[in-house]
Amino acid sequence: MDPTAAPILRRTLHEQVTERVRDMIIEGHLSPGQRISEAQLVEQLGVSRTPLREALRTLAAENLIDSRPSRGSVVRALSPKDIFHMLEVLADLERLAGRLGCERGSDADIAAICAMHEEMMRHYARRDRLPYYKANQAIHSMISALPGNPTLIEMQSGIQARLKRIRFIGNQEPEGWTAAVAEHEAMIDALTARDGERLGNVLADHMMKTWDRVRHVVTTEPSRNA
């Protein structure tokens, strides 16, 4: 297919505002426990309150913020125990996805994951953390979609959404980031070999090593209470 013939996708204002506020949460510009000032964001983003409020509803559905009638919207704060428990469950979900995905995934699906991995590595070479992170998360979502199991997709994506900030800070330290990249290389090796047992184990181990990379941060990262 001629790439110049691909359609140009135009994102709605709602999608753009949602992504901007989501990125602010992921990067820590809006910190856990902080009340979101609609007036400040309206001015900062140059939009009206309507698309901002629609974006906040979307982010509440993703469990990134809490909307409270008496307090407005607050960035959701997770305890270290919450984070560990979610990573623990995510580890087994992705183990299952890896095992079944190697059995059921098409060659085209696997090739698409490999292409996303190459894109992620280009961002890593430039040490461009946010685009790297987004490609990284896309890879996990794509692997979880390989088995074609809607329940697995729903459960994995729900937990992954709640851990967006946590997964991002896992790459703060150069050594941890390098280790995470090596783990992704091992995933691709197992995936292309269609070795489901090995891929499942690499994915599960990757999740629990994420806990090792963030545990010292989540116990000390300050939260702002309104």
C-alpha cells in the first residue's frame, strides 16, 4: 500500500485536550492528590470549559482522576500497596496474554508489534521519554490483544490505565531504563520465535521488576492535598 495514500487523521478538540491533561498527569505536572484547577487549565490550554470538562470525565473513566461533587477533580493517588497489588495482577494477565498470543496471533499482528518496538527504540536512542513511554504502552496493549480475548483486553487495559504515572516514573533512572529496554528486547525475541511460555515469563518478570524500579519513588513521592 502506498503510504502517501493513507488518510490524514484529524483529532477532535476533546481528544487533544484529553491527551494534554493525561500527559500532565503522567509527567507529574499534575501530582497525585492535587486538585485540578479548571480555570488555570482553561487559560493554560487556551480552550473553553466544555472540552476540558469532557476531558476530565474521560480521565475519570480511566481512573486517573477522581471527580468529587464537593471538591471538583483530583488526581488519583495510589498507595504503594495499591501499586504492588495491581502490578501483581498485571503480571499474570500479561503472562497469559503472551502464552496465548504466540498461539493465536497472526503474522501481521506480530509484525506490527515489532514495528512499534523499533519505533520505541528510536525514541530510546534520543532519550525522548514521553514518546518512548507511549510506544512502550502500545506494545503491551498490542500483545494483550493478540489472543483475541475481550475480557483479557478489558482487564489489562483497565489496570494499565491506572498505572500510567507509575510506569512512566519507572524509567527515571538510567540504569532502570536500560534494564527495561533489555526486557523488551527479550519480549520481541520470544514473540518472533512464537515461544509463548518464554514470552509469558518475560512479561510477568518485567511487571515485577517494574515494582523494583518504582518502589523507592512511590514511597517518597509527595502528594498535594487540596
